[in-house]
Amino acid sequence: MSDDHSLELLSRFARLISADRGDRELQPVHWLALGFLNRANRYSRTPKGLTAWLDQTKGSVSQTIAVLEKKGLVSRHSDPADKRVVRLDLTAAGQRMIALGMTPVAEQMLSYLPKNERAQFIQMVERMIKNQISRMQGRQFGLCKDCRNFIRGDSGNHCQLLGVPLQGFESEQICIEQDAA
Ligand code: SF4
């Protein structure tokens, strides 16, 4: 396959997904933001964390947050420990929306592949994205449990970087500060 053809296919693939408005009045960027807020840990669910995840300008991300707030899917509040820091959380409606699944077009396109090919495809895409992010020296946003600052202990886990205890479920969350071990 020529490089030109690969580029054309990848572009068409991305365009089909990004043009999908879906039947739930959400654009793909809204789904990406909801997905991030569903998977990120408490330190990463901020406008700054979301901006890094979406790799967009602060202005665009503010608009995305405003839309999600207006739809009642995301709430914003000050961090009790530091009032200057804004934290974002999914509301109950946001969690219900996430439970509905990804954008219809992306879901449909993946459904054309048998289960084993779908898993292989996801792994390949993951590898390509990780390599590209590393080449661009961007953030990896890996899982907390794979971070060099994640300390597992008999009486509980804790984060060496932030000096805080971590609850069990937090080891599976993604973190803006993750530093792959
Ligand atoms: S251990 Fe690493 S990934 Fe987990 S909260 Fe601390 S910095 Fe983030």
C-alpha cells in the first residue's frame, strides 16, 4: 500500500468520526471530554488536564466545558484544599451518557471487525498514538498503577509525588502527572 493511500485512508477514517454529530446532540470532542472526565483521577479532572488531553487551545476547551455544563453533564467546583483550583466532575446525567457508549459512527465502524481483529486494531492504534506522543514529547496519560511514583503498600497505596494516599480504584485511573515506570 502506498504512503499516499495510507494517508488518504487515515484521513477519511478521522473525518468520518469527527463529522459524526450522533443522535445524542454531542460532538466527538464532547465525547472525548466526557470520556476523559470518566477515567481521569481527581488531580487530572481540571480544565488544564482536559486541555492537555484534548490537545486544544484553552479557549476551545473552555467552550467544550461550557457546553457540557449547560447540558448538565459536567459540574465545576473549587478544590476544598485550594480555592484557586477548579475541579470538573461528571454529573449523574454525564455518567448515564457515558454508559450509552461511544459516538455511533465510531461504534459502527468498529463493529465491522470481528472481535479478535478489533482487539488487534485497538492495540495497533494505541501503539501508534503512544509512539507519536512520545516523539512529540507530549504527555502519555498512563494508568496510575504504572507510574514510577505509585507505591503499593500492605496498608494501602500512595503517591510519592503528591504525598497522598490513593484508594484502590485510583490505581486504574489516568493521571496528568503519570511518569511511566
Ligand atoms: S502515582 Fe503517578 S499517576 Fe498516580 S497520582 Fe501519583 S503522579 Fe499521578
